Amino acid sequence: MNFATQTQLLFRRKMLELIRQPVWIFAGLASPLLYLALFAPLLGALAGGPGFAGSSVLDVFVPGVVILMAFGAGMGAGWITVAELDSGVLERLTVTPASRFALLLGTVLRDMAWLVIPALLVIVVAVPFGFHPNPAGTAVLLALASLLTAMTSAGSSALGIKLRQIGSLAAVVTGLQLPLMLLSGILLPLSLAPTWLQVLAHFDPMYYAVEASRTLAGGSIVSGTVGVAFLVLGGLTVLSLWWATGVYRKALA
Amino acid sequence: MGAQQETDCAVSTTGLRKSFSIGRKRVEAVCGVNLCVGRGEIFGFLGPNGAGKTTTLRMLATLLQIDEGEAIVAGVDVRRRPGDVRRRIGYVGQLGGADLPATGRENLMLQGRLYGASKAETSRRADELIELLALGDFADRSARTYSGGQRRRLEVALGIMHRPDVLFLDEPTTGLDPQNRANLWDQLRALRSTGTTIFLTTHNLEEADALADRVAIIDHGTVVAEGTPLELKRQIGGGMFVVYTGLPPSEMESLRTALAGLEPISEARVDGAAVRLRTDNGRAAMSAIARVLESRNVPLAALSLSEASLGDVFLQQTGRPLRDAGQNITEISR
């Protein structure tokens, strides 16, 4: 049985699981739409001001929201991993000849697929309110966002296996999520920040993604910012997949 | 170990060991287990919780690294070729492992295909197992809606989807009501008749006695007895008297002490409302028991003579009754 078929079967299982839990679908859509509805209007007053010069407020804000969605889409993976440890599904699957990497990829690919659909929806909804996305740039933006999702999905799955408890997992994930989001400049551009905060932001992989997302939505695909973001996120995704596969191999024999 | 013996065993282990660190303490979970499970038999691994049953099973099923010793499953060395072992075994863990959001049929289809069978072949096999394990009424519903017995049957079906040589079952009937348990026993017997070797753990004496062709009793990581249930029960010899009295529980212990002091009685223990006595000389024991009861003015509600049970075997080998063995020492001495 080849690896591709295994991955496809396990991905299919994960997609079916998702489709059957409408609550997850609504929860995934709720927060980005709430940001657009309840936070974006606050930015209106800043239009043309520092950090927003020359562009619509939504042109700055929406790409960041897509990156935020990408981060969140993967971060939930660990919850399901813990549930699957408890129900014994993961144990059962690991006694089959299925590859551990295929097991991991089933989850990661599902999260990536489930990022792209709501992200497109958010982009489309934002257009009539003044968001001007460049189509080619948006496509590349979604690719970059998927990379971030793959990174957090693999990392969160592995953390779930290591911690084995929803409580500890929730503490670690939310503990990471807030500082990473604040430092990334999603809510307000970091060009407004004092120098020390700008320096600190460079240790946050999401910062690179957010910077590149704005460039991409604006239509400049070949740029240093974008290149750096792909390098940073690509490298971290490979690291994250490698680490998670190791955790799967070790913990699930 | 000779080549001959290896071919006779579906599962064989030599000096199998496993220890864990719990905090700063090193706990020896399995300390040198030697086993040979014959081809096509139902083998019962009997012991209290924490005796090392599950740890042994998980090592054999490639889920836990073996610290020391050798294990051959379905002719394959577990340490050297775990991947080949996986193809030849089925495993149903204590947690079960049904994928709850999916339907029973979807569970079976995924399982079959992960073993490399074609879609058509898997679909045929799924139909076969749905029939065999009576899953028909609910096979196309989400497994989340299943009752305990239905779910367990699905999990057994998952374990045998790819027609494994050896099926490992960890406490398969725990949590099932008596009827579902009896049904599952029948299904496991039917499976044995198709040539599958079944290796199951249980802490239930009745189950080991009724279902297993051979039993190994494990305690503190060591096999203390092995044989057919009948052999084991005969080994301890003699008979068991079970004395039922109308005494309140508080006075049972003093009666037990008095009876234990009798010459023909080799062992006495309180078992609920009864005192169980082991003897090699039934006739002498009978009159001695009657005399004690008379002198203490104890009403005799019933007296029965029974053959030794696997519980008696466990008691003889370990010095404590199986039902207490999982608890701590102060509990037992009370």
C-alpha cells in the first residue's frame, strides 16, 4: 500500500469528520467575520493616518485576518488528537501498517483545506466594504497562509500527543497564541510600535506572514518581504512536520 | 528454544521484560515472561489490574518497545520486524478504537484499505463481517450512537478485517452486560474455528475458565501458572467446601480462623457470606466442619462441595484472592 493512497484515505476520513460537525464549521467562520464586523470599523478613523497611508484600512487589515485564521486553523488540531488518544482510534490506526507521517498528514491537509475555504469567504465578503485584493497576490497569500496552518497543525497535533490532556494543551496553546498574535501586527501595523517592540516582533514567525500578506494582497508578489516570509514559514513548517512525525513514531510506537 | 517449538507457537516469548519510570521510581511491569500460545487456540492471560497483562500485550502488538527478551508473533520477530508483525496481527485495545464520527461501515472500509486491500475486496469483507458480528442494523449509523455491546462488536470486526493470524484482545468484555459478554464469547469461539489464534487478557475468572483453551496467570509481572483451566484446577487437588452460614459479616473472620485450624483443612478464606475451605480429605473435613459449627452454635444455611476454581489457583499461587489483588495491602488484611 503506497504512501499516497494512505494519505488520501486518512485525509478523506478527516474531511468527513469535519463535514459532520457543523459546529466546527460555524466556529471557524465566526471569529474572522466578527473581526471584520466589530473591529474593522474602529480602524476607519485611522484611514490615511500613520500605518495606513495611501491605502484603504481593509487593505491593511483583511490580509492580517487571513493569517490569523491560518494560525487558528492549525492550532485546533491538538484537541482532536487528544480525543483520538482517549477513544483509542490513534492506537488502532498505529497497529495497522499505515505510515505515521500519513497519519499526521491526514490532519494537516484537512486543516489546510479548511483554511482556504473560509479565508476565501472572508476575502469576498470584505470586497464590497473597500478591500481591493490583487487576484494573483491573493492566490500566493493563500499558499503562504496554508504553510502557516501546516506548521501549527503539525505542532499542535504533536503537542496533543505529548501532553495527553485537553487542559494542559489549552494552557500551552492559548499561552502561545496571544503573544504571537499581538507581536505579529495583525490588529495594528507594527510600524506604529516603539523600536523594542519592532525588534521583538522579528522573533514571531507570524510577523513575517502578516507583513508579506499585506504586500501580496496589494499585488507585489516578487518582493523581499514575501521571499523572507516563505523562507521563514517554509523552514519552520518542515521543522514542525519533522518534529511531529518523530513524536508520532515514538509515542505511537 | 528449538525450531520445532517456534513453529508450534503462534506467539512465543522468552524472558520478556519491561520497566517504566514513574516519578523517580523504576517499576518492573513485566519481569521475564515466557509464553507459548498454540496456533488456533484461545489463550487467556489472567491477572489483577496492574499485573502486567496489558503491558505484555502491547509489547507483542508492537505498541511498546521491548526492553529485554525475545518475542515471536505469527513467526516474525517483534523487535526486528515490527512492520511485518503488524500485517499479521489484529489488535483491539482496552479503549476500543472505533472512530466515533464515522459509521461502522466507514470504519471497516478504512481499516481494510490501510492494509492494502482493494476497494471491492474491502467492501466484500466488510459485508461479511457485518453479517458475522451482527452489525447490520446499525452499520451505516455513526459509531457514536452505538451501545457498548454494538461498539465492542464493531471493534472486534476492525481487529479481524484483514484476516490476521493472531488477534490480540485487551479486556474485551469489560463493561459488557452478561448477555453481550456471552454473545462475544460465542463469536470469539466461531473465530477460533476459522483458525485464528486469539490472545486475550482478562481479570475475570469466569471468562478465563469458560472461554480460554489455555490460561496463564500473571501477577506482579511474572507468570505464576500456566495450563488448561482444568489442569490448573486439578493441580491444586482436593476439593473445596463452601460453607454458607447465617452469621453477620463481623463474625465471619472468627469462624474462618476456627475452621482454618482444623487438621484436614489446608486453607480457608471468607468469600462474601460463605467460607471457602480447601481440603485433601473430604470425609474427615466434613465431620470436622460439622463439629465446629455445632460447638459454636452457628446455623448452617448450606454446604456445598465444589471443584477448585481458577480463583483458588490464583490464591494458592500468590497468597491472595484475585479480587483483592489489585488493591493495596491494608485493604486485604482487613
